[in-house]
Amino acid sequence: MKLTKRGHACVRLEKDGRALVIDPGAFTEPEAAAGAEAVLVTHEHADHFSEQQLRAALEANPAAEIWTLKSVADQVSAAFPGRVHTVGEGDTFSAAGFDVEVHGQMHAVIHPDIPRITNVGFLVDGSVFHPGDALTVPGRPVETLLLPVHAPWSKVSEVIDYLRELKPARAIDVHDGLLSDLARTVYDRLLGPDGPGVAGAEHGRLAPGDSTDLG
């Protein structure tokens, strides 16, 4: 499986000539979902969900489909009958040759005065987990964690504890669009194998467009 980091919270997974994209949003390159057979969206916030990008991807590829939670599906399903699938915690499905499990229900708390919205995470092929905007524990081992490293709803101690709880073989940063280059060096030190996170665990950061082979 090949993983390519796109802007902010978006990643592209490729296997056997087929592609799946997770969370192409407003901070993501406009072409991030182009050519993908499947697009997964964790929740409705604009940095994860761009209706314009989804419409462009589905219009360009008549075989492309979307899997997402109800709050997003309700906004795009009328335009693409039968191609937008509503999922929730505990659901499983196959998309573009990948086996996907859905974990989680709610977005992390940003502030007590801000109403919480729904959020789901996607575990792909039993190994790659994208939690969206939550520190969801899927209840099974995770080989590659797409780690939401920085957000208005988190602090670094919570991110470190999340790593400790999941104990992935590797963590790759996502949700990093608001970090400056200076801040990234601090996060790399804290979350890397010599920091207080998970001793010996691989921690990596990919620039948008960079890829890695997950084996």
C-alpha cells in the first residue's frame, strides 16, 4: 500500500492500481481527490470536507463513490444518487479494493460553549487509521496511525497519551496545516522515539505530495 500525504488532514492510499482518498478539504490541493474511486469524509468541518472537491471528483469519474456520516451525506447525496453512502460506528464496507471499518461517533470538544458535531474514523485494511477530529481508540491494534498532531481542540499532552494508548508501529502527522516550520521541530522532538510518546515507535511527517510505502 502506498500512502501520499495531501494538504492538512488529507491522505491518498493506493493499492493494485486503485486509489482511496480521505478528507479532501479546504486546506487541501484542489486536485487531491482526482482519479480516486473512493472518497471517505470523517466530518463536516471545512478543513476535512469540501463539497466543491467532492463534486469535481464524482463528476470527473462516474465510478467514484463517497462514504461518510449523515451530516455530510445529506449535503451531496441528492446530486449523486446511489453514489453517496452513509456510515456510522461499527459499519464495515469495501471501497476501491480496500476493506474499511468505521470507529467513533463524536468530534473532540473544542470548547464547552461550542456544540459538538459527529465525527467518524476509518480503519483501512486493518492497519491504517484516520481518526478525523477525535482521539478515537478503535479497540484493535493499529500499525499506521494518521496522527492529528495539532488542532484547536487538542494539546500536546493529549496527543502523547493517545500515542501511548494506541502504540502504533508508526505515526504519520496529519492535521498539521496550521503549524509553522518552527513548531514542527518541537512536535517532532516530543512525538519522536526519543520523546515521551511511545519508545521506539516510528514518527514521521510528510510534506504534501510526499509518499511512503507501508508494505
